[in-house]
Amino acid sequence: MSKLMKSIDERTRLAGANRLEILLFSLGKDKNTNRSEVYGINVFKVREVMRVPDITHAPDVPDAVEGMVSLRGSMIPVINLAKFCAIEPETPPEILIITEYNKFTQAVLVHSVESILRLEWTQVKVPPPMMANRMGGLITAVTELSDERIVMILDVEKVLADTGDFGNDPSIYDGIEPLETDATIMFADDSVVARKQIETCMDKIGIKHISSKNGKEAWIQLDELAKRAKRNDKKVTDYIAAVLTDVEMPEMDGYVLTKKIKNDPRFEGLPVIMHSSLSADANKSIGHAVGADHYVPKFDPTELVTVFRPIIEKWEEEQAAQSDVDSSAA
């Protein structure tokens, strides 16, 4: 797995060019289907790949949580992905993938690791509805290999939400004061779990919202909004106060979406907030390099509100000023 040790700079350049690397792995041959499917995870989220060490089993945990392992002094939870996906492999898992998600570290058990695939986000597609709805949206994207096998990219947020308290604890909204505003935020995220969390957060703080499932869909919506604004002799910012975007999304990632928004004069003055589980400084640097106004790690509603508040206040001031101008002209 020497490729995993490539410099962070090279991976960063890939991400900024709408390209990524996916670690391909198997969960073993399923006894029920007699098939061994291919799954993938963004290499940016992989810290280490190793043989399965001794696992300390713990009582009263979700079925898919095997227990924990000690890694260089840190206790890390272990999730059995085959169990989570309701797969009954013929042989036990042999590999442990250590992943980092929004500064949290966890390990996933897999049967074997195949290779690292480099591709463009345009090659990563939204799965068909029947597949996308499987297990509540577990499969967030798909791509095809040269040998015609289909790679299923799993929604890490879904796995963490269903095996732990990620984003599920209602106390994370404690102390958040609602914003009394007519402002609307557009957001894009390919994870059904993340979209639900964002919608809940927006509803809690009283912000209207428009959602999209990936960067391409968001861009289509923005383009239509720009055309509408032109027809009505208005600005896009008269309709939405900001765009909140995930980074990893099929067909068009958040970096490219942000760059397109910032390079298009129709969206002048429209703030873009990147909202991602890729919380390393390198990812934040790319975000700011393509023009993002803010980079917020998932999922912290307090931090989101801290970023939203001045944006909303500025939007309201601009709307009030425009209203005064319109009144004077009348």
C-alpha cells in the first residue's frame, strides 16, 4: 500500500482539479449471492491499511461494531462493513482500514484491498434510484472499471450515523438562537444523512433552504436562478444569500462548483461556504484557493450558525438598502 503514502500535495492537486483517488476493496463473497462486489472510499479519508489486529469486543454496541483496537495509544472503534451491509462472507475479514472523518478516527473491517483507482469526478455517477435507496442511501455514488465491474462508493456519513451518535444528538443544537430572516441558503451534498442534518439545522435556526444532491445539480439550479434574475432585472443574491457545498460529490465536486460560481459574473457577491468531512489544512487551502469564503468541518451546527449570522446580516442590510432605492425611484 505504498501509494497511500504519497505526498499530501499530490492528492491536494488532484482534488483541486475535480479528480480523486479511490481505494477499492471487497467485503468478501456473499453466501447469499455467490458474488464479491467492489466498493470504494476516497483515499483522502484513509490514514492506514493494515492486517486485522486483536480486537477488544465490547458489550451493548450496535451489531456492526466489532469493538475497538489500540493504535499507537489511541482506542479506535471498529466497524464490520460486511455486517453493516447485511453481507454474509464465506471467510472472515482480513484487512483493517483506518479512516479519518472530520477529525474522528475509526476503523472498518473489509475482506481485502484491491488497488487505488485514479479518476475524475465526472466519471463518478449518481447511482440509479433503486440502488441509491438501498439501506436508506448507503451507496452515494458509482463508477465503472475498465473490466466493466461496478464500484459502489459508500456513504461514510451514513455508516457513522447508524453505528454511533454522529449528528444524531439533539443537544448539538442547544444554545443556538434562531435567526429571524427571510434569507434562503442553497446547499449541495450527496449524502442523504448530511442533507437531513443540514435541513434540520436550517429549520432550527429559521433559514429557508434549497437542496441539491451534487455539484452538477446545484450548478443547474444556480444557472436557472441566474436566468430568472436576469428576466426580472434582479441579482441572484436577491433570491439566495449564500451557497453551502460539500466537497466530495459525483459528477462535479465542491471545488469545481465553487470555482464556477466565483468565475461567473452573474454570481458576483454570492458567498460560498464549503462544508466537508475533509478537514485537513490542505483541503481548506484548496477551498480558499478556488474562492470559498469559508470552510466549515462537518457537522457542527454552532459553527455553521457562526458563519451564517454575518452573511445573513449583510444580506438583510443589502435588501433593505435596495428597498429604499426602489421606494425612492417610485
